[in-house]
Amino acid sequence: MPKRILIADDDPGILDAIGIMLEFEGYEVKCITNCASLLTMESNFPDLLLLDIWMSGTDGRDVCKQLKQKTSTNKIPIVMISASKDIQCSALQAGADDFLAKPFEMDDLLEKIEKYI
Amino acid sequence: MLSQISQISLAGYQEIFKNSPVAMLIMDINTPVFTILDVNDAYLSSTNTNRQTLVGRGVFAAFPANPTDEESKNIERAIFSFEQTINTKKPHAMSNYRYDIPVRGTNEFEERYWTTTNTPVLDENEEVKYFIHSPLDVTELYKAGERERKGAEALYSQRQQLYSTFMQAPVGIAIFKGSEYITELINPPLCELYGKTVDEMLGKNVFEVLSYTKGLGFEELVDNVRLTGIPFRGEGIATPLFRNGKLETAYLNIVYEPFRENNGSISGVIAVAIEVTEHVNAKKAIEEAEERSRLAADAIGLGTYDLNLLTGEMVTSKQFACIFGFEDPVSRAEYVERFHKDGLETRAKALEEAPKKGKLLYEARVIWPDKTMRWTRIEGKVYYNTEGKANRVIGTVLDITEQKKAREEQQKLITLVSNSVDLMSVLNLDGSNSYINEAGRNLMGYNTDEEVSAVPLTELHAPEMIDFLRNEVIPTVMEKGNWSGKMMMRHLQTNEIFPVYKNTIRIDDPVNGKPINLGVVMRDMRPELDAKHALANSEELLRNITSAAPTGLWMSDEHGAITYVNQSWIDWTGISYEDHMGAGWLKSIAEEDKEMASQKFLKDSTDRNLHETEFRINHADGTIHWCIATGKPQYCSTGVFLGYIGACVDITEQKNLQQQKDDFIGVASHELKTPVTSIKAYTQVLERMLKKNGETKEAEMIKRMDGQVNRLTSLIGDLLDVTKINSGRLQFNDREFDFNSFVRELIEDLQRTSEKHRLVENLAQTGVVFSDKERIGQVITNLITNAVKYSPNSDKIIIRTSVKDNEVNLSVQDFGIGISKDKLDKVFEQFYRVSGNMQHTFPGLGLGLYISSEIIKREGGRIWVTSIEGEGSTFCFSLPLKKLAEEL
């Protein structure tokens, strides 16, 4: 049973590229562009969430905080991804388990995913 | 009568005539010749003549006039007598008349006096036929009478003269007779001397009349002369006399001679007296004057000398010696040695000219043994001997050092006055100028000296000032001593009326305190007024400029308090000028920048730094504007700090543009990263897929593509970093790490990407630093990649680390193109790139070193470079080594 990874990003190119990358590595990938669905997620939780910080209209850190506050979702490892290295701190403060700056080396991503799954 | 004597023959008469002892001459009546008809022997004998030279000749031809005797007029008298005889037909006689006789054989005449009778001889018609001239030589008789008369005359005249002499003699003479000394004779001078009249004296005992002289020894003196016959002579004998109503002491030179009778006996005393009181007093006065002048000479430092020009011997006073620095008089040669050599020529010249001029005068310096220099003035009068040869100089020497100094001072003052740019003049009390300096002449337009003294005050002043001058200025000066104020003057040549500032003072006589002159100092106010105008104009201009400037201008004092802001600043802030003063200006600063702006300014002011700060201000319209304030410390000419003069420029627009640029670059970089992230992901997946399929070559190409994507990522990162630096948003995550092992890792990684260059490690023990590891890594990477990039023709890079002064140092040395000296400072600037003809061959945005230097600075370190163009560069940085103590 492949591990399921949920990718939340507002850029389809990123979703596509990371999706192909993770699928190539044998993960089951689901992509969403709308954060709203994350918060209403009741079941079928992924094994890991890759969460972009800047998503059109939504701050990924707020979403992260809420997910970590909900008992149903607070066990899901969250790796936050951002084009800015400088917000690593705030990402971790928001409850993210790890942080990755764009653009990243494929091995770095895989390493972090394996660490939590 | 002839008939009665006719019994005597003619010859008998002739004989009688011829021999008669009475000299006779018979002359014709043919006036004026008077021919001699006959002459008898007695006549011939008495006139030293002979018959042949006389008979038949005119009487005056025979007896010409004596040319030496013009006064007796004998010829005229003889003719007169002859004619009387002829005309009256009666005998005529002349007595004692002079008729000189020629001495035979000579041109000489013999003086003769005659008594002559001319007797007419009548013919039958009672007419004069001829006449008999019968001279009697009375020469001896005449002369004897003459002598007697003259003797008597002489005797009389002698007596007259003697008496007159006696009476008029300038000396007093008297004869005192007998033992009672009765005044028998006394002349007026002696009476005057005694203060008596002749009558008071004559016939009286002299000692009774001159009672004050009694008992003073005069009686004994005259007694002695009268009894012994030995004369007495005394000079300057004090004699008490009652004269002019008072008793006074007269000084007399007295001679007492014995008065002898014809038989030799002494019957009295002749007294001769001359009053020498004045002489004595004068002598006393002279002695006193000499004493006084000697004292005076001593007092005023006047030395005296007496120089014998013939022997060169010189007698000097003690004071003379003192002036020359001697204690006592010395020889002339010794004095001469004391003269300053510069004065010797003057002295020689003066001495040479002295005999011609009759006086000696020169000034020279003398040097005392202690090197004291004194000015002396030598004066003297030259005396001449009977042959007119100068033989003596008597004179004085005066120490005029003080005078010289005073004169120098005076000269300086005169020079000062002459060269003053202000008018300076001295007026007589009548208003005429007695002196005016050059500046004054020019100011007033005087052409000649005559004008100076002749032009009246009224001509020199503007007509409307005359009354003021008369009624106000002059009375004030005379009363209070001075007046000063503005006055309108008139130029004598151009008639231009011009303003001056005039200061008039009353000059008083230093002795009696009475006003003697007025002194005037006058300054032409035109240049000053022009300057004021010019200043006012330039001030106006400056005010206009500062008001119009689209820049806030300000000034502060030495304590950092604002003292000036311009109109622009007031307009911007809407706060009044007064409210800006001191610390009031802070009211206009935006709340969030107030503290910073205030602190920064006060700190700069305290440190006298160039002030520069950026802050936001609240405009009157409610908008917020960015300003950059700059200020330069001001110092006065003596170097005392005065405060600042500065400007505030509104940089809102630039700030906005900068912000927009930074925002754009930030957004653009961010946006660029998204596709780059996708590309990188695709690339990496693709590489793995190809590798998995065994397509090694394709996989390798894709790997290189990934490398290029990394480069692109790096460039985007740089741009982002710059925007962060500019907006102050560059963040650091400091932590501890081992410096050397980190450097080794980086070198290892970089060596992998560099095939040509060998990265040589030369690392000394360093230890742990506390810093942002990634940012420091970024710097080291930047330095090494630069080293590789700019040394295309070498193959070695040396990386060194060391510790010094509690700092860790890292240097990267290359052997590349190097950097010229003038560019060294610029390499750390934003967008700097290697310039010159090689520029285009080196890629890059020119941001790497700028970012590196900003990182190092913000981490508390330093970054620098040394380089020799063409030989290579060494880039270094240092960071504080906080954990050094623990490591050791």
C-alpha cells in the first residue's frame, strides 16, 4: 500500500512536477489548489501534507495552525514549502514538522518525507 | 712941492730913491698888468730879486701867486689896493697881508707877511701918472704876534678842555681839601654816584655829607694818603650810600691820590671813583647762573665740554662722562671709541664743517660697555683766535635717547595719520584748516595747500548743514569736548554732497587748558552704505533663494538646538517658524521616527559628525513624506564649533520608487522561483527516469540542465537578497558551528564543480563561531567562485584561515587579473562589475560582493581586499570569535 501524500499549492506547475516526482518514487499523490478543502477534510487523511505557505488568498501557516489544533488532523506530518527561506522560523512556530525552501533538491524532499512516514 | 725941492738934481733924487732903506716899486697904472717902471735896491733885497727880472714886466708876472696859498687871496687884495690908490688918488695901505715870495732857482715860495703902502703920483692935471708901491716886510713881527696869540688861545683852550674833561669824565672825580676833607671840586658823575647835587657837596666835609660812610675806615684811608703821599687803589669796595630815597650798597673802584701844591706840600686828596655795582652784581649773577646751569645741566643730563682744536685736548664735565658711560671724565680718544661706528662719519663731517659754520651739531649713538645704546646730541660753539683760526669749541652733549624714542613714536603717529584712510584734520578755532592728511585732501577735493588754509568751513559742508554746524556741533564741541555723528559734506571740485561719520574733538592747551584747536576725524560713509545696500540686496536674494528652494534648510547652535528653518520647511509642516526653534522641530517628525531622528541628531552634534538621517514627517495636508536630512558641522575661524547648517530633501518619491523597485524585484524573484522549482523538479525526475532506463548520456545532459537551473536559482537568490538588504529585511539565523570544518565542506563541494582550479587549503586552528552558517557559506562560496572566475589563466586558489585578536580570518587568494588600485574601494559596491575591455567576458550581475560585504558587516565582521593588477587578488573577511576562550 503506497503512502499517500497530499500536496497543497496554488501553482499547477508545482503540483504537476512534484506529483510526477513523488509518484515516480512510489507515493500516491493527491493535489489540491484550494486550502478550504483541507480544513473540511473529515476522513481519508494523507500520510503527509506538503503545504505551500503562500497560496492565493490564504496563508499556509494559518492552515497549518488549524490543522495542528484539530485532533483529527494534528497527527498528520506537515512539511511546509516556501520560496522564501526567511519564513522557516514562522513555519515551524505555526506547528509545521519541517520546512523546505523552493527550489529544492529532489533528494532533500524525499529525505524529509521518509523521515515522517 | 716939486718946486720946493728942485734944488736937488734929478740924479740926486734917483740916488735917494735907489738907496732909500724903504723898499719901493714904481708901477704904471695899466691895470691889470701894472708894469713895473722902476725898483730900488731895498726892494730887490727884500724880495730876493734883481732889477732885470722886474723892470718892464707886469708886477703879477714877476710875483705870481703861491699855488699852496689859496686862502690869502693876495693878488685880489693887491689889485684892490692898487685900484683904490688910482681911483681915490690917495695913498692906500694894507696891513699884515700874506704875499709869498718865490725862492730863486726853485719852484718853492717863502712865506712872507707885508704891510704895504701904495702912493699915487699925480701929473700937472692932477691925474695919477704912476704910483709908488712900498712894501714893509713884517713877516717876523707878524709871526711873533701870531705865536703869542696862539699860545694864549691854546692855554685857554687847554684849561677849558681840562675842566670839561674833569666835569664830563665818565668817572667820578673830586678834590677834598685839608684834614677836614672839604669838597673843593666835584664833578657830576661823582655827585650822581653819591646821590647828591654839586651844591650839596661843595664846601662841605665829605664825610659829614655822606654820613653812612663814617666809621667804615674811609677816613683812615684818606688820612693815610694825605699824610704819607702814597696813593690808594681799591676795587669793588662796598660802600653804603643813600640814593634814590633808600640806603643801598654800591660797589666802587676807588683811587685816592694826594693833592700837591706847587711847592710839593700835600693839601688834600684827589678821589676818583667808578661804580662797579652792576658789574659786581653781573659777575655774581654770572657765577650764580653758571652754578645754576651746571646744576641744570646735571639735572637734565646735559654734559659740557671745552675742546682745544689746536691740541685736541678736551675738558669735559662729569655729566658728559656719564652720558658716554664713564664714571669720570676721560680723554677725548676714549670718548670717541664709545661712538657707534655708524655715527663716526656724521661726526667727522660735522667736525670738518664746524669752523666754517661757527657751530658744531650732530647726533650719534654711543654704546656703553654693557651694550646699552644711547642717542646723544653734541652741540658746540666755535671760537676763533685773532688770526681768525678756529681754536676752540665749547658746547654741550645731551642724552636724547628718550627724545628719539618719543620722536619715533611721534613719527609713527604721523605716519599713521598720513596713511589713514579716514580724513584727519586739525582746525584752528577760526575754522580754517591747519592740517589735513592725504586721505582728507582726496576726500574733500583739495588741490593746493592754499586751499586747505583758505577754504572756509561753510564751503566744505552741505548748505543745509551749516546752521546745524554753527548752532549744534561747534557749541557742543567747545562745551563738552567732542561731538560725533553723521554729517553731509560737500566736495570742493565736484560739489557732490556725501555722507560722512564725523568725530570732532576739542584740543586744549596742555599748559593752561584753554582750547587751541579742533581735531576732526571723518569717515566716508558711502562705501559702507554701498556695502550695506549690497548686503541687503544679497540678503534679500538669499532669502528669496532659500524660500524658493524646494528643500528644507535649517541651522542649529552648538547645543543641537534649531535656530533657523526656511519657508519651505514651514510650508511643508504647517508649523510656525517660532515653534520649530530649539527642539520644536521634532513635532513635525512622524511618531515612529521621532526618537530615532532626535537621538541621531544629538549624537552627531555631540560628536561633530556629518549628520545624515532619514525620517518621515507629517505634512500640513496630512500626508506623510520621507525626508533625508543632512547637515555639516560649522566652525568659526578660530575653530570653535558653532552648530550645523543643513538641508532636508523630500525623498518620498524616491522612497516610493525604491520600494516599488524592491517590491517588484521581490515579487519577480518569488514568481521566478515557482517555475524554476517546477523545472528543477521535472529535471530531476527526468534524470532519474533516464538513468533507470539506462540512458546514461541523456541523464548526464539532464543533470547539467539541473546545474544551470541551480545557477538561475542562485541569481534569483541574489536579487532577492539585495532587495532584502535595501529594505533592511535580511534575516540571520545565528548558531554555533566549527569554522574550519565548514570551510572544508564548502571547498570539497566547490572543488567538485571546478575542474581546472585546484583549491588549496591552508587552515590554521580557528574554533567555533556564532553566526548564520548559510550566509557565511554564501560569502565563502562567492569569494571562491569569484576567484575561479577572475583567474582564467591560473590553476590555483589558496584558502587560508587564521585567528588574530579574537577574530577568525578567512582569505581567498587567486592569481588572476587583479584589480587596479582606484577600483579597490568600489568592488564591494552594489552592481559593481569589473570594468575595462574584459568586462563583457565576465558574467554576473555584480551583486555577489555587495551581498557578501553586507552579510559580513551585519554579522559584526569586516571584509577587505588587497590586489595587484595582473598578479591577482586576496579577498579576506574576519568575524568575531566568541567561543575562543572555551576552545583553548
